[in-house]
Amino acid sequence: MSVQSAAADVDVDLRQLFASLARNWLRILVVALAVTGLAFALAWLATPEYKAAAKLEIGPRESEFTRPAGANGNERSIPDEEAVATEVQIISSPDILKQVAAKLNLAKLPEFDEALKMSALSRTLVLVGLKSDPFEIPLEERVLDAMHDKLNVYGVEKTRAIAIEFSSEDPQLAAAIPNAIANAYIASKGNAKLESNSAATDFLAPEIADLQNRVKEAEAKVAAFRAQSDLLMGGNNSVLATQQLSELSSELSRVRANRASAEATADSVRRALRNGGSLDAVPEVLSSDLIQRLRERQVELKNNIADLSTTLLDNHPRIRALKSQLADLDRQIRNEAEKIMKGLIAQAETAKAREAQLVADVNTLKAASARAGEEQVELDALQRDAATKRQQLDLYSSSYLQAAARKDRNYLPVDARLFSEARAPTEPYFPKIGPIVGAAFVGSLLLMAIVTLLQELFSGRAMRPAAGAHFERIEQVAMPAVQAERVVAEPGPPVARPEPAVAVIDRLGESDNSVTETKLEPEPVAVAEAAAEKIEPEYSEMAAADIEPARSTLGEVDIDKAAEKLIATGAARAIFVSPEGDEAAASAVLVARAVSDAGLRVLLLDLTASGAASRPMLDSGLFPGITDLLASQAQFSDVIHPDLYSDCHVIPVGTADPVRAMRAADRLPIIMQSLTTAYDLVVVECGPADAQGISRLVGEGTEVLLSMLEPDDEVTQAAVALIESGYPDLTLVTPIGHVAPGPMPGRRSAA
């Protein structure tokens, strides 16, 4: 059960509401038939309008056989949406419409010239200044305005087609005008191409003549510079000096290689001769024919000596003669090697002299090549200029010939074609009598039904008492006896009422605006005072008979004094500790109501395990509360509820799992800070808590109060423990002897 349903007092009787339709059926039907008859008459008397449409295709129409040379068919421009939209504007331009109006002589038709068919009423309106005089507008402009009103040109979606729609009282004219507009558009495109082609030929002719002269001059400059600079061309399309330099560089490299090879070989032979080494490792020595023959003779002598040594001694004359010949052969081989060495040295010297000569020639050709390169740069520039002018001349000549041929043959394809001509319609598109009459009948029925339902609803006949409008007695915490005498306060000025819960929730910063709290608004002050005067005698008699005097032995204060203290000190938080259990929680409830009745915005936060503080203020224990808020199952707007007996607001214990909620107990200081920002006073009933238990709730402007029923040791020990724990300003509050004021009209009784 929600707060809204509990506070609502009336409901809509749907049966009574819709029964009003049956009671007023005749009126609804008569009005609907009257509106239908009027619509039928207007549709019957209306001038019929006919509509016809012609369609154009926008796209290249050039044949592949007549396409200009060098043009690629794949590179033809395909119209996009912007191009089609541009053509739509061209088709509906005044120039096209003027041509069509002149061709069809539309200025003589009353449909297009309002001045030809002015009625007496129109003339009267013109005379009194309620309508502009059509004669003040030029005839051509009047015709164009009428054509614009009847013309609709648009691009067909997802195509390159354009539709030209025109409506007219004459079906033949409705078809003729779109076709004429399409033909005029195609003709205008052809004329535009003809003008462009003529302008091109007029431009190209003198340009070609001028280019021919400039090409001749550029080519003459190239020839003259080539002859003057003596830039002879060799092979590979290069200057002769550059080509010679390349050849000499190759020859110089070859000579240097030969010289280096000869010097290296001579050096190796010299080392072999000097060190007495073998000359067989030198290729030049081995390649000598004489040395080869001497080597063969040497081998032969060694073989003979070896054969004779088997039978003769070393001092034998024959062996000695052979050894002498062998030594002579060695000297001859060395002499020949020295000759080869000298030849290699001479060869190296010759290569060195040739190298020096080639270096001198290369240096000379370098200077000549550098000079030729500079002149070649200038020659290349002249050649590029001549080639560019020649290329431009060829291009202009080709374009001129193509443009002249098209002009002479009058071949100018237009990038548009009429693929669907407009045909004279046989039926008017307006008015459609059947749909108009049917829509008028259904619309008037619905409108009259809505009007009837609203009248029944606003008259109050469709309202009935809501099912939850009557208030039943609810379970209430047992209140202590009231004092014997009750002083009736004189009625004073009306106290400012606290804000509704919606405004408070908005200040809490919640973004959920779908949940609102319903406040039971008090009756006017005059009615409240009269009810109080009526209830006061009976209430005083009952109090005098049943209530005994209040006791005060520990310096405790009553509910009114506690409320006055909280108001006077400007406390933002009031923490109530009730060591005696649920019955003592009545102090927090009574103080919250008393401060709320003084005109402050008050909220009571119930942190008891049983909900002893919030249960007397609400009609159910199933409301979402602080446990739902801590468990992130609800928002502020869901857990704040109005007290049924005062203007105080209350956050009950809630319905969420307490174990899960206590895991988020660290959020209590943040919640308390938000509540103190939105309310003048936040009253927290903590039950039998200790100093450590209320530490999360204490903040700036906090008053700690201890609720007591009997001045026993339990209360005394709890008070001493709180004082020793850092709360010396502890206030003892007792609900005994407090007399609650009579209920305000429109609220339940708490008793």
C-alpha cells in the first residue's frame, strides 16, 4: 500500500464515466451527422482538381561513338543528390515557367489570373483593405504565383529521376503543363550547351593562332641555342663531352688496374730473387717459354744424376759435369726471371705515364662537361617550354575541331530525357467525397465522445470515494499517562506549514522524479480552531479522570521542554537513546511532532530493530526505509513518507535484509549530512544504543537525548555511560505527563 493510495480520498468511477456516453448518444450522433452533412456539402460544391505528372531522367546522354577523344566512359560524371536537387530548382525556376505560360497562353485563363474571376465578396474585401488588390501585382507575376501554387517538382527517392506534378481544374491542362515544362527544361539545357560550345569555339580560334606563333618562336630558340653552345649529341642521347668523359674514365680505371698488377708482380719476383725463394709461384715466370725449356732441361739433368749416382760416386767426372750443368741452368733461370721483373717494371712505368696523361684529359673533359651541363640545363628549359606550348596547341586544336564539328552538325546531347509523359487524368484527386465524409463522421464522433467524457469528469458525477479513503485504527505504541491538568493554549496566529516531501526530496539531489509524496494538507485555521474548541471540553474531562501527576526525580524534561530546547539551540540533529526499549521510543515521536507543529521541517529516522518509532506514524510496517536505502534497493524519494498525524516526515526501518544493510553502515554519515541539508531537524531514534553505536550519527549541531519512563538503575547507568563517553550535555526526556493536542481535521486520531 503506497502513500498516495493512503492519502487519496476520491477515485474515478469508470462505469459512471462511460455511462455518460449512453445517456448523451443522441446529442453525439446529431452533432456527428451535422458535421458529416456539412463536410459532404463542402466536398460536393468544391471545384474538382486534376493532377498529372511527367518524369525526367537526369544522366549523361553522350554516345560512346561521339565521345571526345581521350574521354573515358567510366569517368563520366554521375549526378548525385545535390545535382538532382539543383536540377529541381532549375525546372521550377521563373524562366522555365515564363516560357510555358507564354506558350500555353495561361494569362487568359481565370484559373491563373485572379483578376479575371474576382467575385463581389473579393472586391468588397479589397475595398475595405482586408485583401490585397490583384491589379497592383503585374500580370506575369500573378500567373507565376498561381503556377507555383499548383506545381510540385521533386526528386524521386533513391533514383536520378525528377517528377513534375501539376494540378488544374482542366484535366487536359493538368497534363499539358508538366510536358511543356519538361520540354522547356530540355530545350534550355540544349541552348545552354549550344551557348557553351559557341563560346568555346570563339575562345579557341584566336588562342590556337597565338599558340602556333609561340610554338614556332620556342622551337627556333631551341635550335639557335644548340648551335651557339656547340652541344653535340652523342650516343644514349647525351652530350658528346659527357660521353667522352665517361669513356676516358673507364680507360683510366683500366690503366690504373694494369699498373697496379704489374707493380705487384714485379715486387713478388724481386722478393723471390732476393730471398732465394722458388720462382714457380710467380705466374709470369711460369708463363715464359724459355724458362719452361730450362726447367725441362733441369729436370732431365737431375734424373741423369740420380741414375748415375746408383753406380758412380759423387766425385766422378761425369757426375760433376752434370752438376755443373745443373748449376748453370739455375743461373740462366734466375737471369730470365730478372729480365721478366725488369719487363714488368717497365710495363708499370708505361702504365703510370699513360695514367698521368689520362688524368689530364679527364680533368679537361670535366671542365668541358660542366660547362656543357650548364648549357644543357638552359637548353632543357627551352625544350620544355616548346614542348608545353606544342602540347597545349595540340589540345586546343583537337578541342576546337570537335566543338566546330558539333556546332556545324548541331549535335549537342542533353543530359536529361523525358521518359514518362503526363497523361490527362480521368478522375479528380480532390475532393474525394467518400474519405472526406467518412473522416468527418469518425472525427466528430470521437471529438464529441471526448467532450462528453470531460464534462462528466469535471462535473464530479464520475467521482466516488476511494477504497482507502476511510482510516482505520492502527497499532500504536503504548503512551504513558498524561498529566492531570491540561492548559488550553489560546489560538494564536497560524503557523507556517512545512514544505511538502517533494520539495525536500528535490533538495536531496535525487534525479528520480517519478515518485512523489502525497501530503495531507491541513484545513484552514478557522476550521481547526472551531474543531479544537469542540473537542477540548471532552478531552480535558477524560484527562482529569484518568491521568495521574507526572514524576520528575532525575531532572528530566518533558516533551514540550525538549522541543523548545531543540528549537532554541537551532540543533540540526537530535539523537534519542531509549535504554528501556520500544515504549520509551515514544519520546522521539512526540518531540518530532512537537517541533514539526512549530513550523520546522522535521524528519524522524527510525533505527530501532522493531520499528517502534515509525510504526505509530504510518499505517503499515511494509514501507521501504533506511535498510532499503543502505542496501541500494531504493532512493530517497522511495523511503521518505509523511506522518499520518502531523507534518513530520519519517524514514522507517524498511524491508531489506538488515545484515546486508549493515554492511553499508559507513554510508550513514553521508545520509545524515544529506538529510540535515534538506531538513531543519533530523530526529534519530536509536533504541537501546550505546555511545559507540551513535558515533556515526553525531555531527555538527547534534543534541543527544535519553528517553526514560522509570528512573531506575538501568536508565541511570545508561546516562552515566553516555556522559563519560563524551556527551556531557545529555538531556533526559520523559513522555510521561505529555498531552497530545487534538487531531487536526483531515488527519487520523492517534489514540
